Amino acid sequence: MPTLRRAILYSLAGLVLAFLFLPVLVVVPLSFSSARYLSFPPPGFSLQWYENFFSRAAWTDATWMSLWTAVASTILAVLLGVPAAIGLTRGRFPGRALAQALILSPVVAPGIVVAIGLYYVYARYGMVGRPVALVVAQAALAVPFVVINVSAALGGVDRRLEQAALNLGATPWGAFRQVTLPLIRPGIFAGAIFAFVTAFDELLIALFLAGTTAVTLPRRMWEQLNYSIDPTIAAASSLLIALTTLLLGGAEILRRRAERQRTTPAE
Amino acid sequence: MSVALSGAMPAAGRRSRPWRLPPSLLALPLLAFLLIFYAYPLASMLARSVYDQGWTFSGFGALAGDAVFWRVLGTTAQVAFVVTLVCLLLGYPVAYVMSRVRSGTANLLMVLVLIPFWTSILVRTYAWMALLGRRGIVNNALIAMGVVDQPLQLMNTRFAVYLAMVHVLLPFMILPLYAVLRGLDWRLVQAAEGLGAGPLGAFRQVVLPLSLPGIAAGCVLVFTLALGFYITPVLVGSGSDVMLSMLIGDLVNRLDWPRASAMAVVLLAMVLGVFALLARLVPLGRVLQGGR
């Protein structure tokens, strides 16, 4: 009887995991289909949708726009987020909880509220359609991931190591650069990866701020999905899945490295 | 001699920098950035609901008498509630099994959760469109198997909204549940069984109460995210599945700021209200670390 109950439970969990994972994979065979519209299983193999994706300016321009604004947002988020994480974990100041709530709020605030809020003010300053508006907005959405990952990494640094460096004559900056920074580097990179994925996938803000001159890849896919299901989207989706999986793998390797580098005992 | 030297050196080093800034100042640039480019725009838009060259409540007044608004509010709450419930029922067994298997297997199962979790919502919604369309994979399979003659209307239905939203939000339920169940002291279950509780009794009286924080955290996350959902319901829903966020977007496109901002206040208040009730239970940090 217990084994039967166990079997039911395990197969139920397996079914749910299949429900979670398999639909994501469905787009991959579709992207290699020779059919002009959706048919499954694909009648034949073809690379035409990838050719389409890489040869049409509407797709390549959107991809470049997404890539460079996401990279710029990530750099901005790291430059602002790493010092902020240090300030929040090491500093004690009134309103610290409030500051933390402000920094984390973009993750839980409804996307539409954030998007129209930014649009409401940015439009007044003629920022709609300017890539820099996307960079700033995506950085605000991405920065929580940097702050959280770096804070977690800082929690794993034994402060006595810094104290030792200071006692041995290092300046505070020197102690940070030579002791703390190498220890939290995996956390910074992991945060940067999650920040990049967040910025790269952002759609709602792009819907309101991109105009016609700063069209990102998600915005382009959105427009296509609303009008026709051209299998080029399947090719774009497959490329996105590959990119995400690659970046996640990188983040996982970094997480393991960070775990090994802990100088304080894990909780 | 050497002792005196090692004592003097850092003191000299410290004297050469007469003041040291408190580390908390390092948070200032980010806070300033967020206040200017994020909080200020958001606050001015929300303030627009009560102030426009003078105090006004015309936006809220218009909403109160607007039957469409109340219907959409009802739809939004209902969809969010159903999605949360289904996510809990589907997510709990997964989190439970993940916490009972060996850590290598658990890590592998975690990959199956995390890859969809990080895959773009657009991609996942597109996959459901490909599956549920009139000439989609599900209909083709059903016709080929002779289950139905005519393709079923699966896309642009409430069912499609539930299915796709549960798919997108399920990881937000599994991750906090798993975090709690993994840390559970399973010897308590053995003790309960040793004292004569059946497996179901042990689950109901030991595991379930101890996993309540995880249940609360997962439900808060899924419910609040579902309340503000936009992309998925627009693409797979029908005209009668309009959610609050879709109505807000529509109003902004028509530049009806009084109503749009009032509605944004309502939506944000619902989300913040749920969070304020249960915020301390939500391990937001763990979710933001990519699920670990």
C-alpha cells in the first residue's frame, strides 16, 4: 500500500514536471518545419525560418536593439547594484528596510503599472522611442537580481579576512579589491546573468516606450504574435531558449563556485 | 620592536585618511537612480488619479459607476484565485517529491523547473498558441486519433488562459514550497508514524502544518503576479477574459489618464495589500537568486 501511494505521488509529480517542461520544447521542432504554417509533426526539415530570422532587417535590427540595450542595462545595474548591496549588508541606517523594499519592488509591482508610470513621465521629456529610455527602465527592473545575489555572496565572506587585510596595512579600497571582490565575484556574475535575462526579455515597458524607433526582439515577437503565427517566431523562440539555457548553465556553475568559496559556514 | 612596528603601521595608515565614509553611503547612487527614473514617474502617475491642477476624484468616481470596471475586477480576482489554487495543487506534489529524493535527482528535477522559469513568457505563451490553435498540435492529435471530427475551440478561451497562466506561474509556487520542505525535519514524520499515525495522518498533522509558510509564500507570489498578468491573457484569452492590466493598457492608449491611473492605484493596492498581510513569509531573495 505505501509503495502504491508512493508510485501515484511520484507519477503525479512527473506529470506536472512534464507539463512544465515539454510545452517549452514544442517550439523547437516547429522552427525546423518545412510547412508554411503551423503543422505538427512537421512534414519536412527546413532551415527557412532561421534564414528568415537572420536575413530580415526587422528581426536582426530588433535582436541588436535587445542585445545592446540589455548589455547596457546590465552594466548599469552592476555598477549601481554592487555598491548598493555592500551598503545595505554592511551599513546600518534609518530607513534601510524601506530602501530595500524600494530596490526589490520592481520584481513584484505589476508590470503594467510600472510601464504606464514610466510612460507617463518619460513621454513628457520626449524619451519615447529612445533606446536610452529602455536602458534606464530595464536597469531598474534588473537591479534587484544584482543586489540580491551580491548580498548573498557578501553574507558568505568572513569579515575577519577584511579585518586582517586592514590590520596588515591595506587601505579599505585595497582590502575590498584584493580580498572581498574576488570572493564575491561569482555572485556579481550570477546577478549580472539574471539581470541580463530580465532586461533582454522585458516586454511591457517596450510596448509603451519603444515607439517605432527602439523596437526590441520581444516587442517584435509580440507584434507578430498578434497578427500571424509566422514560424519565424518559432526560430526566434528556439534561439531564445538556447540562449537562456546557456546563461542559466553559466549561473549554475557560478553558484557552485560561490558555494565552494564561502569563507563562513553555510547556514 | 617588531610588535611595536606592526602596531604602528596600520595606525599610521589610518591616520593618513582622517575620515572614513560609512558604508551605507554606497547605497545612495542606486537609491537616487531608482527615485528619479522609477519611483518618481510611478508616483506621479499614481498621483494623477487624485490630482490634476487641483484635487479631484473624478477618476475613481468614473470607476465606481463603470460596470465594465467591476466586471473586469471580478474576472481578474477569479482568474488569479483559480490559477493560485491550481498551482498549489500541482506544485505541492512536485515540491514534496523533490524534497524526498536524493540531492542529485533533486538538482535534475530543479533544472526541469528552472529552464521554463527563466524562458521568456512570450516564448512559453507562443508554445501554448501552437499547441491549442485550431490547427494546433492538440487538435491535430485529437482528430488523428478519431476522438473528435471538428477541431475544438481551445484557443481564446478561459481554459487557455488558466492553462497558460498556470504554466507560467507554477515555478513561483514550487520554489518556495521546495525551500520549506527541504528544510523540514523528516524525523518528526517518522516519530509520528512510530506513535501510530498513518502516512496520511502524519502528512496532515506534521508535514502540512510545518509547510504552511511555504504554502503562504507561494500563494502570495502566484496570486499577486496573476493579478497583474498582461501578456498571456492578451494572447490566449477571449474578449470575455479581459483582465485589469489589459483594461489599464487600453485606457492609456486612449490617453484616458484619470481612469487609467485610478485603476493602477486599485491594482497596486490589491497587490501591496496581499503582500503586506503576508510579506514576512515570502522568501523573495531565494526566488531572485534563480530559485536557490
